[in-house]
Amino acid sequence: MSATSNVQGIELLTLSHDRLRAVVAGVPESAWSAPTPCGEWTVAQVLNHARLDQQAYGAAVTGTGWPESDAFHPDDVLEADVTAALDKVLTQVADVYAGLPADAEEVATPLGPLPFHVAAAAAAMDAGVHAWDIAVATGQASPLDEDLADGIRLAADRLADHLRDAFGVFAAAREVPEGAGRAEALLAFLGRDPHWAPAGS
């Protein structure tokens, strides 16, 4: 794979991280216990899951710093400084990927070795889609625009069915609404209702 594709992968990862940071910074203090599109998880649990997943992407490359708790059973308790704890992890992951050789062909991930650009897109998918989960649960604008959705789709097409079958990470793909944009189509493919809203909203 070309160095250009790898650089684009890092740019996609950085963009998804920035969107996750912005959404988390916009969560009202009263909304951390609100329901989300992620089954029974609260906003706090989705954040903790997303942070632990990103930590695992970095640890898979370095071999150190693995999460000490289970990302698939996230706590409903927040760090003392939510934004600082998230920023520390996201910065570490971005630095790990940026420090890899520009022409690296494969990267270790929690899902096994993947081509560099797919690994970066997979980490970006995790951050970007969970940013959307948190945003719609807390009344914020969607951070998942068409460009970010396009970049993430690379990983979704390659990995979503495996993640569904092996880990139950995503619900079954939904029918894409007629006239849906790329972001809506991505969310539906990943088993989410693109028009999800909290009950009573």
C-alpha cells in the first residue's frame, strides 16, 4: 500500500478523533446517564467504551498500555476530568500511528493485523460512530458528515460482518432508506437507525 494511502488513513483517524473530542466536550452535565443508540448503554458507558477501544488500538501496536477493564462491559462511572482522560488516549493513539513508517503495509490491531489504511479506518470507524451515538443522545448535531462516512466505509465493508458474527458488536444491517446520504447508509449498514432519537424527543 502506498505511503499516500497511509497518510490519508492518519488524516481520517485524526478527523474522527477531533469529532469525538468535540462531541464529548458538548455533553451537558445532566446527560451522561441518558440512553443512547447502543442498546442499554448510557452516554457515559459509550464514552468509556470508545476510550477503551482507542486505547486498545494503540496498545496493539506498541504491546503496552492495554485497557485494564472490558470495553464491552464499560463502567457507568466517569473519569474525574472526562475530556482530559479522552484526549490523553486519543493523542497517544494518533502519535502511535503517526510514528509508524509511512510505507508500512500491515499494522497490529485488536482485530489482528490489517493493512495500514484499513487499520486506521477501523479505529476511525470506532471513534466516529460512537461520536454520532453520543451526539444524537445528547441533542448535538451529527459529527458524521459525508466525507467522514466515506472514509469509514472502507473499514465497515471489510470488517463489520466479521465483527457482527464474532463479537456481536453491530446489530444486523438495516434497510437503507430511499434517498439516504452516505452517512445514513453507513449507519444503517452498521445496524443503527440513522434517525434514532431519545424517547419523547
